[in-house]
Amino acid sequence: MATRTQNRQSNSTTSNRGSSRSRQSENRSNRQSRSSSGESRSSESRSAFSWGENAGPLLGAALAGVAIGFAANYGRKAIMQGMEAAAGDWDEILAAEHDMALAIFDKMLATDETQTFKRKMLLMKLTHALDKHAHEEEMVVYPALREANQTTDADQLEGEHGYIKTYIYELNEMGPAGSNWLEKVREFRALVSRHAHMEEEEAFPTFKQALTEEQNARITSLVNRDGFWMA
């Protein structure tokens, strides 16, 4: 017969084995829980920053798009200015730009009050054409006129550019549906026509006659350069 001591030892051994199995089971459960939690955090981390894996290709595509945009813009500028450069020397280029501006005026004068969108688009086109033209003259031709002692002509012509900007401002403020919009356009056209006539028939021929071939080529090159950047 087992003694009380032996029974206690046996019970204690049984109890220890049970406790040991319980602790092992609990440890496995904790490890599984930590593993699951870690996987969850890792998944959340990957989800939150998953764009990082595609950042390189996306950035490359964006840069490629920008490069294509720049190339297209430069191509457009080259085509536009190339067509004008084909006109010949600097004075012929500027005369061709006068004709283009007057043609836009004629299209504007052919509209009626129901064609407000067309009027707005034509005014935008005219504004860009005159801005480009004025930049070429003010940055290249008028300074050259002053160097050639034609300061009076240069100052008068540059002053008229200020009135041209005033007409553009007034037409924009008036709006294409204004009752006297066409009348204002007609006045504006007359100013530009007089301005072009003075340049083409008086100031430019006198100036050009005194230029050497090298000076004439230099002014032509500068007009084309500034025209390219403003195109």
C-alpha cells in the first residue's frame, strides 16, 4: 500500500506534468498570437507604403511625360518661328507678322454678337501674336534704331505699343458681347495698320539701308531668337 507521502509525490508529479503541458500549450498559443500580430503589422505596413515599390516606375513615367511635353513645345516653337524665318530678313519677318495680325482683326470684324466664344478665342490669338511681335521689336529692333540715331522713330513706335496694350485691356474688360465691341476692334485695327505702315514704309527701310550685311544678319538672328522663345 502506498503511503501518504508517496501519494503526495505521485499527485505532485501528475500535477507538475499537467502544469507543464498547460504552460507548453499556453506558450504555443502566445507564439502563434505574436506571429499573427507580426504578420498583421507587416501587412498593414506593406499596405500603407505599398506605393513605394512602384515609385520608381511612376517617377520615370512622370519624367518621361514632362520630357515629351517640353519636346513637343520646342517642336511647336521651331515650326512656328521657322515659318516666319522663311520670310527672309528681320524687316520681312516683322512685315509678315503685321499681315498675320491684320488677318486676325478681319476675322474678328466678321463676327456677330452671337459668336462670343469665337471672339474671345480670336482676341486671345491676337494678344499672343502682338505680344510676341512687340517683344521682338522692343528687345532688338528699337534699341538698334536708337544706336543708329533714329531715336525719334524708336520712341514713337514703342509708345504706340502702349496704346496697343490699352486696346487689348479695354476689349477684355468690355467682353465679347459688348454692344460696341466691333467698333473698338475697328479702331484698334486702324492703329495697328498705321503703326505697321510707318515701320514698313518709313523707319525700317531708312535703317536697313545703312546696315552692313553682317549687321543685318545679326539683327535677323536676334529677331528669330526672341521670336522662338515667345512663340
